[in-house]
Amino acid sequence: MQQNLKVYNSLSSSKERFEPLSPPYVGMYVCGPTVYSDVHLGNLRSFLSFDIIYRYLTHIGYKVRYVRNITDVGHLENDADEGEDKIEKKAKLENLEPMEVVHKYTQGFHDVAKTFNLKEPSIEPSASGHMIEQIDLIKRILKAGMAYETNGSVYFDVMKYHEHTHYGILSGRVLDDLISGSRELEGQDEKRGPLDFALWKKAAPAHIMRWPSPWSDGFPGWHLECSTMSTKYLGKQFDIHGGGMDLKFPHHECEIAQCVVGYGASPAKYWMHANMLTVNGQKMSKSLGNSFLPQQLFNGNHELLDRAYSPMTLRFFMLQTHYRSTLNLSNEALTAASKGYKKLANGLRVIGQLTYPSDQQGVIDEQVNQQIKEFCDNCYHALNDDFNTAKAIAHLFNILKKVNSMHNGNFDIAQLTPETFERMKSTFRQFVQEVLGLTEEKLNNQDQLLEIVIASYREAKVEKNYEKVDSIRNQLKNQGIVLKDMKTGVDWAYEE
Ligand code: ZN
């Protein structure tokens, strides 16, 4: 385990040495998707950032319990306490039962996650499956006197909480500024203060997604689920809580307040936030027409795209920027990323072919040995410095240059010690595949390749080169493909 890993903690706004509460175990909770639409590219970047953190912590020996939830209830439009439930609205539009919407978009999210090589979390709990726990937490907050009931709804009393505990500790927001910047209470007169947030909402008669509670038939507030599910599976205090930058306030701020009152402790030691994705320098939004779904990138079907980009190209592209910096999407950057990714993929292939000479006779080149060791160390230094994948990639390219010079015979492998050679191979492979999660994308043009083989079969027949004809036939047969000489020409079929 690396003792010098540093992570940026949003709670202290500084980089801190990473010290888990009970090593080697690490508890990590990440706010997952609200499953009412396809996951967009910005969300995907956030999930990728925590995928890397999960992968690297595991790589250096921690035992990580990674919980990422599915929000399937209680998330209202505009992240507010009024308005329609996002899932219910979609259900009405598509004429579906709300749980059909949940199922459809959860499946869709899982498909994209798999394509993008995100590791599955250890637990993926859903809000609708934790109604009892959420009601219990509301009871605790009411009992502590930090919430009140109005017309069957329950609200958290922010001003009262702030008398004892700092509300704004995570986001750095100042309460007075928030109050003066908030809307008039008009239309929200159920609330005592403008910053109060819903713990439970009474359902209107037409509202479909409803559960019984001591206060009314209704549904929980959006912030509540993460407080209950994170602590249920990771304990009242755990190590890392993550999410996109947009969740810092109010979502995460409210989570802290709920946990402090209900469970007597601020839940997470380190709060981590992934930055936004911009498109050609602009914030991504549906109204600007620059919002992307991952599938649009993979099939090139978007007016702002010159061509399609593969999932691993997108992954490489995102990892070239540190997770706390904004990342700007453009055709130029994606094209460059495509080249970069392919260089690494070729590196993986080449490194697999390199072997240490059994009859070692070269003179050890101390300088190059030292250099390669430093490149390998630097990969760790980069990830130890708040998971800086951008720097790690630069160091991997330094290793790759050496690998290529060995592959094309410009550097004799025997000038390395066997230890350096093995370390170079394993560091490169482990960082590319395990830590960065970049896999080799197989070519997707089998049919075209088969056409090339069949063309040379035809040529061999015309030339009456029967040795070659038989050879091609046999080789294809070994791959489960039979060639058929027909009156109309040559065709192929799967061997039955
Ligand atoms: Zn959350």
C-alpha cells in the first residue's frame, strides 16, 4: 500500500494524505444516476473519475467497498422540492409504468458502463428499495427537533441546524448570502425558511409513486436516500463520498446535515468531486444543442461530430485531463485521443511479444535501467498525487518509447537487467489495463477481412495454384468457415 497517496478533499479545500478509517478497508459511496433518461457524457465522466479511484485504490492493495446508488424515486425537476418527479414525468410521456422507466434506463446505464469498461460497484442499492430506512431517518431528525411537519410533508429546519452546526461547511456557501439569493417563499409556504429542504413530500392525488408513512402517503426527498444507503452499507462514518461537482450543493451539503442530526456524525472523511465537461468551450446543455449521449459519440450520429469515436478513444480522451479540471470536448481533441489510444494499444501488443534473451550477453546500461525505473515510479507518483491520470499517461508514453526502440531493434533488451525488463512490462500493462482500464479494441470488420481472403482464393483458382486453394480452405475451416464453389461464384458459410 502506498503511504504517500494524497487526495483533494472538498471539505478542507486542500490535498490531504489519504488515511482510511480502518485500513486496509476503504468505504466509498458515489451518487449514481437518476434513471429517467440515457446517461449523458458529463455523468459518464464523473463515473469514470471514481472508477479510476476505485481501480487505483484496489491496485495498491486496499479492500474497497464501492457503493453507487440508483436514484429511482424522489428526484424532482430542477432538483427542487416542487415540480414533477423526473421518472413519473417520463413514464407519462412514454406511456409506461414508472418502474418500466426505471428498468429501461438502469439497463441502458449498465450497457454504457460495460461498453466504457467501468467496474461494477460492490453494491448498487436503489432508493425505492430503502423506504423503511429513509422513514427511520426522518423520524430521528424529527425527534432531534431539526425537522417539522406541515400538511403531511416534512422539512429539514436549516436555520435551526445552523445555530449549532455550520450549514455550508462543504460548499463554502454563506447562509446569509443563500437566504438573500433565494426566491420568496411564495408558493412554498409549507416551509418555515427558504433554505429548508424536503425530507418527505405528501403525494398529490395524481402522483403515482407513493408509499405510506406516519405523515402521509408520499415519497422521500431526494437528498435522503444517499444519507441512508451510504451509512447502511458503509457505516455511520466512512472514507470517501463522491459525485459530480454539481452535486456539492445542495445535495451533499444536505446529506451532511441529515447525517449529523440523524446519526450523530458527518458521514464521510473525504468528499471528492469530478469537474464538468464542456463542448467547444461551452457548457453542455440540451438547449444549446451540444449535449451528447455516449452512443452518439460511438456511432458518430451528431451534427457536431466529424466521425464516430470508439469507447476506448473516449475513455483515453477523458483520462488525459485530471478529474478536477474541466474537460473540453472537440473533434480535434478526440481525433488526437484516437491516435494516442491506438499507440498505447499497439504498445500492449508489442510488449507481449518482447522476451528477455535467455543467453544474456549484453553489457548492462545503468543509465537506461535507471531511466526506466524512474518512468515506472513516476506512474505511481502521478496517481498518488490526487489520481492524476494525465501525468500517468505522459509517463506511460515515455515507457512506450523505450518499448518501441526494443521492438524495432534499436535497443538491445540484454542491456537491461531481467528485473528492470519485467518491471517495465508489468508496470506498462498494469497501468494501461488495470488502473486506466484501457482494453484492446478488436477490429470490427470481420466481413471485410473475409472478403480479402476470398479474393485471394479466387485468384489462386484462376492461377490453378491448387496448393494455395487447399491451404486457404483448410485455414478457414479451422476457424469454422467453409468456402462454397457455386455457379454464381464463391460464397462462404459457417461450418455446420
Ligand atoms: Zn447522492
